[in-house]
Amino acid sequence: MTVTKKQFQAESKRLLEMMVNSIYSQKEIFLRELISNASDAIDKMYYKALSDDSVKFNKEDYYVKIVANKQDRTLTISDTGIGMTQEELEDNLGTIAKSGSLAFKKQNEAKDGYDIIGQFGVGFYSAFMVADGVTVISRAFGSDTAYKWVSEGVDGYTIEPTEKAEVGTDIILKIKESTEDDSYDEYLEENRLKSIVKKYSDFIRYPIKMTTTVQKPKEGEENEFEEVQEDETINSMVPIWRKNKNELTKEDYDNFYAEKHYGFDKPLKHIHISVDGAVRYNAILYIPESTPYDYYTKEYEKGLELYSSGVLIMNKCADLLPDYFSFVKGMVDSEDLSLNISREILQQDKQLKLIAKNIKNKIKKELQSLLKDDREAYNKFYDAFGRQLKYGMYSDFGTHKEDLQDLIMFYSSTEKKLVTLDEYVSRMPEDQKYIYYATGESNERIEKLPQTEMVADKGYEILYFTDDIDEFAIKMLMTYKEKEFKSVSSGDLGIEADEKETNEQEEKENKDLFAAMKEALSGKVSDVRASKRLKSHPVCLTADGEITIEMEKILKAMPNNEHVKADKVLEINVNHDVFNSLKAAFTSDKDKLNLYTNLLYNQALLIEGLSVEDPVEFTNDICKVMV
């Protein structure tokens, strides 16, 4: 019988050329695609049994089998599914992107229990990324004749009758020879094939069997072994996320976390989601106990594993998590997601966005629950990822601040521990107008700041900001429960009414002194004034305007921000003995006044954790005072 070679359609030929040159980012996924197609074929038998009482579906008879032959350089993927007729081979394999699965799915949408994965028919051609030639031998259910489809790529294909004892399909790949750039030998290695199956197809609902070589004791021979070929089922088949939550223990979830290599730690909390509504999906999410070593680097890649009906589609689907919850690990499996070619790149459709929104809300709810019910565990979480939540408040112009404001915490001057904004506001006295905060490198340094004296004396609680993002996040939040935030270093604390008259008198009487001090500092400060906040300390720096001294420090550490400047004000405690020395120097010795002014300014810089601009001049000034 003469076999005629047929040509692919022009568009299909171009697509095949793209496929041969790897439209997929990783060649290994060819095996995922072929196994998915095999699973589809078995699903079709299941649907057939649902609609035809004469067809019996005994699940034990259905499986996928992988056989590697190193000598012949062939890899065979077989299934006991519904098979294909000559016409179906022609239609489904001769025309790329036309899939029998899609048409079959439309006919069987009403039947429950199973779903068809391969909707686009492109996955089969991923085989040409690793094979010089592909042979498909298939016998359709209800037919006594089998057919063989053969292709070596873009030149076309042939179809001819052949013999096959059982219903089903065999796909035989002639694996390419390895080159300097690409190693194809790995696709004939048992361990490598097993690892690919475990990675992508572990939860396919039918057994994936593989002929493996095992060492067994020789019969009748002590300490003698021989190599034996055995069929081994290498996939688990039942994914943990489809099991009833009541059947699972914390140990089961912890083991899954370890098996998936989500982290080297143990998860602090797991979240098991099963949704059967407008969009159907299952998810298992984990909040890690500790920060990954690369979490705050560019190398860290956020995202959840994404499955479609148990088949891994993406290793890291970033679109499922907002950046501020990027620490969450886990997976999502949905039967409803639309996929484009290769199942690797998701269409940004409404279903994906709905899943992402639901996941975000669920994570937020679980964190709030942890905060309320297990404060010790939440503190552990916050120590690892609190900064990320605060970055989330600041990013995107504060778009997410409402989602995060009840999750953030700061160290409290009165409670001596981390507290939430809600806890702070609940303790505020009736006469307190603002939520007060102080910034610094550590809690210990902040406690010693002169600027905290007046607020602390009023008995008001102060929140300590020690992360560089803290003040920026709060500026974006602006208010919490109608209470404004106020830095203890701001020009107006809102509690100086009692001292207002006295201060105005001091300012008026010492107007010339303060002007002389400001001149001595040559533009380093925007003003010198009598302090309304200092009690025991002689001097401090405060800031007028939106940019605080701490913000200036942080911004100047970034590129192209060297001109950022806070409007610094040097505040003098007029009730301190130092002020008497300043007045005396102003009256009798202007050089001494300049000396004292520079010393006080540098002292204020050091208190703020700022660098002294001229250390040599500073030490010389100290020596002058000592002589």
C-alpha cells in the first residue's frame, strides 16, 4: 500500500516551526502536555460510560504508561483511553490548535466529576522540541482497526492502517541527539522522567506507570542481586487540596509544605480554601514562620503554583498575590481558568482576577484572626514580614492602606511592646487630639530623645518608628479612626497652650539673640526659637513642613535626592542653665556666642543620629570651651 505524505495547513506549519524552536520556556514540559492529553483520552471514556449503559468504566483498567528505551533513543507515552479514528488523527494532529478535547467538552458540559484539560491542541506538538520524529499509534473505542500517524516535523505527516491489540494510544518519540547547547539524554533517564512527572503531573487522577529498573536478590543466591524491570506508579493521584479538611491533620499540611519545597522552616499557619461558586477553585496557602534569605532582594520571585485540573500550569503565578502578601506560599487549582497556548501563560481574565481578590481577602482575614487569637504567633510573623505590610501601605499611592492599617504594629512607649493602631486609639485620653510618634534607629535611642519629654509628661503614649518605611507609610495613611498622626519633632505638638504666652514673651525678649544664632549657623537651620517641648534637655532639632529630619536622612541615602532638605529648627530650652550662658555671651562676647551656637547645633545633630558636618571643627570647639 502506498502511503501519501500530507502537508500541514500553512498556519499550522508556522506554529509547528515556532514549537520546534521552543515556544515554551522549558523543554521538559513536553511530558506534562502528553500526559495531560493521555488523561483527556481516559476522561472521554468516563464520559462515554456516563451516557452509554453498555460501556463499563472500571477505573483500575485505565492508566498512562511511560517507557524509555536508551538503546533506540525512544520515549513512549501510552494510554488506555478512548483512542482516535483515522479522521480524528487527521483533524486533531493534522491541524494545530484544533483540539478534539474542546469539541468533546462542549458535548459533555452537563456531566459532573471530570473536566477536559486540553482545549487548544497545541501541547502535542511540544514533543518536537525534544524529538526528531513522532509516531502515534491509536485504536479508537468501537473500532477493530488501528492507525499510525508519523511526522518528522514541518515537512508533513503520513497516516496508514496498522495493528494494535488494545484500545488506546501510543505516542513514540525519537529523542534528539544531545548537542553542546542542549542535553536530550536526560529525557531517557528514569530518575529525570520521574522528577518531571512529580513536578507537573503528580495529581493527574489516573495512575502514571513507568517501567523502572530495580535491584532484587537473585533467587537461591545469597548476597547476589540482579536488575529487574518493574512497573511503578509514580504519581500520587489524589491531591491534598481535594481532600476533606476534616481528614487532614496539621502534620499533613506541614508535610505538603516540605514536599513542595515552599521553605526550609515550618509554616506558621495554613489556609485551606475550597470554593464552588461563580468560579471553582481549591487552594492551600501558607504563612511562613521566617523570612526567606532572599526575600528583600531582586532575586525573590513571588507567586503561587497554579494548576488546572491537577496539572501544573505555572510555577510562580505572581498575579494571584498582591505584593504586600508576597510572602505567602502555596498553590491554587481551578477547573475554570481559560489558558492560551502551552497552558503556560494565563489570559488575564475575570476568573483569575476573582480568584486573586478572594485569596487576598482570605489572607487578610486569617492574619486578623491570628492577631486576635494568637498574639505570640502574630508577633513572630510580624517580626519576619511586618516591614512588607508597611511597604504595602506606602506603595501605589496608598491604594491598599485600608486593607493593611489594622495589621501593622509599632512599639509603644507605655506598653513596652508592639501594639496595633486600634489598641493605641482605644487607650487615648479624651483630651488627646493626635496619635504621637517618634522616629529613630532603635527603641533605646528614641526613649532618650529630648523631643519626647513634653508628650511623655502629659501621659500620652508614643509609637516608636524604627524602620525606614514607617514614617512614609503613616504619611500615606494620614489618619486612623479620625485621629491625625503627629511627630514629636513637629513644629506644633498641639499641647503647648499652657506655655504659649510664656513662649511668646521669651521669643520677643530674645528676638535678637535668636537672630544672631541663626546667622551664626549660616543657613543650616531655617529658624532658632525658644522651645515649648523641652524640660530637662538644653537643645533639640525639630522640623517645619512635611519633610521630617528622619525622612531627610532616608531620602538622602537614595540616588538623586541629595537636594532633599527638611526645614530644621534649632530649639533652645530657655529654662536651662545653658540659656543663661548664651544670653551672657550675646551681651559681651559675640565670638563665644558663635562657639556656643555651633556646639549646641552639633549636639542636636548627634542626638538625632545625624553626622556632624565638620568633626575637626567640632572637636576644636570643645577644646576651646575646656581651655
